[in-house]
Amino acid sequence: MTSRIQPATPGEYAGEQAPGPAPYYASGATAYNGHATVSLDELHDTMRRIAGNVERVLVGKPDVVRIALVTLLAEGHLLVEDVPGVGKTSLAKALARSIDCTVSRIQFTPDLLPSDVTGVSIYNRQTGGFEFRPGPVFANIVVGDEINRASPKTQSALLECMEEQQVTVDTTTYTLEDPFMVIATQNPIEMEGTYALPEAQRDRFTARVSIGYPDQQAELAMVDEHAGHNPLAELEPVSDAATVVRLIHLVRNVHMAPEVRRYAVDVVAATRQAPEIRLGASPRSTLQLVRAARAQAALSGRDFVVPDDLHAVAIPVLAHRLVLTTEAHAARRSAVDVVRSVLQRVPVPQGGPALNGQGRR
């Protein structure tokens, strides 16, 4: 299946030739910290191969795959929330297997303990001391299946590692390797035997996606291609951890004009003032929105962010962080509706040289 992620023409935006310097890939390579160089050409080539790999498993959902790649490049974590059988775990596994890095999978159950996630210190009779046995969280990509089936105590074992990329056990802190990404799945419909994620836990996920049912054509293609074999078993890595780290550093350097930064802050602030909202988006969500917008811009072939990049990632990044009022629930308003109305109300900065990457310091 052909990926929807296509290289953009240098400097192209909304069908017009944007003024200003060309993107990274047109002007050569960018170095970071004295390490190997990387360009937007390499980013597009790598992300296209990863997307093609994932779309062999998750048929007909290119937009969902793109958000997953945006989250990866934004150094974030992804929450996949949907009904059973639509491919939540398949998406997580396919993305993990497409990158040659350490991968672990945790099946969350009610009897899972925090030490089953982070690791435990075991007494060694020969040395007369305790030895730390790392848990499955010590991996580049951690797939957490049905995260809401574990108790809140076990869920909280992920709080430190998702925010600070470290784990503390018995007063000793262990740093997790780059890249580090948690891809968690949960079923929002079946509530028996589940524990809803608290606001602090949801806030640590950069984006939330819902896969949804495939259309008839995609489901027919899935039946034809997947009925006789498991496509996950045939996936081979198309990139590695070192390459992903280089691409992440490239995304960090994507230019964001002061006007666009102000626009991001205004959008998040507007969620806190909306009458339908009991708890608005946090300052952490502002940072995640900016990082995701930079990744979206890089995937679109630009080394600068435009307001459309913020619009493209605003719902996946902000909606799951909002807590609606009882009146909003009664009126059948959703967090997605609120984010859309906020995007319509907040004035968009007008185009100009600064928004197109000119006038950089």
C-alpha cells in the first residue's frame, strides 16, 4: 500500500511558492552536537518506509499512521483508544517492529504490580547485596496493551518514565535510552474490570487517536491480504534507533515564528476559558502541541511551522486532556467539538515573512 506521506516541494505551502529559505533537505544537511548530519530528505525517506510498513498491517488508515509518526518525532507517547478488533495493538506492534530497536510489550491486567513494569531489586546470596533486574519499561518502544485494565497503582508506575525518561527503584534512578516511546491501547466501551486513566496519566500522552472501522474497500482488501497469513510476522525493520534519534534532533530545530508560538499559547489558553470545560489543557500540553506541530511541518517538507500544522495536530494533542462539564455531557458535546470551536474562535496569525521562515535569528 502506498503511503500518504509524500515529500513536499521545497518551500511549497497551500499550493503556492512560499517565500523564504528552502527547507533543510533542499539546502543540505544539519548537524547536531557534533554528530552525524541529517536532512529532511532522509526524514521523508525513513518515515515513508516506516509508514508503508505499518500500512501493510493497518489497512486504509493513513491519517492514524501519520499521527503515530508525528508523535514519534515529537518525542512523545501515543494513546490508541477504540473499540475491540479495529487494530489498536496491531498499530503499536507494527510501528515497533518497523524500527530496529529494543521493544517490549506489557499486557496490563488487574493483578499486575508496579515492579512488573519498572523492575525489582533481588537479593544475591553470592555477593550479599541486591541486584536490580530491569522491567519491560527499559526499552526504546514500550507497547502497553489495555492499560486501563491495571490498577491505578500500577498505572502510576509509568508516570515518571513517561515524563522524565527515568525510573527510580529503591532510591536509585536509572535513565532510559533514546528514543523512548510508550504506545498504550485501551477500550473506552467495555468498562467492567477497568480503571479509567487519571488526568495526570492522560496528560502525559502527547496524542490520542481513534482508529475507527475501515471503509468497505479497505476491509475487503484486509480480508484478501490478511486472511491466509499474519502480516505482522513478515515485517522487517526499515530503520533503527540511531536514525530516529537523528531525525528527532532535526525536528527540534524546525523554526517556529513568534506569531505562531503565540497562536499555540492562545489556542491552549482558550480551552481553559471555554464554558463547556471543567478542566482545560495544561502548560505541558502547550509544549506537546508545539513539538507535534514541528514534527507535522517536517513531515510536510518544511523547516518552519505554519498555523495549519497546529490545526492538523490540535485535536489529537488537546482533546483527551479536557474534562467537560456535566452540562456539556448532557448536551452531547465532546472534547473534539470543543477543540474545533476553539480553533474557529481564536484568530489565526496572518501570513508574512516570519511565518514562512524568514527573519530567523
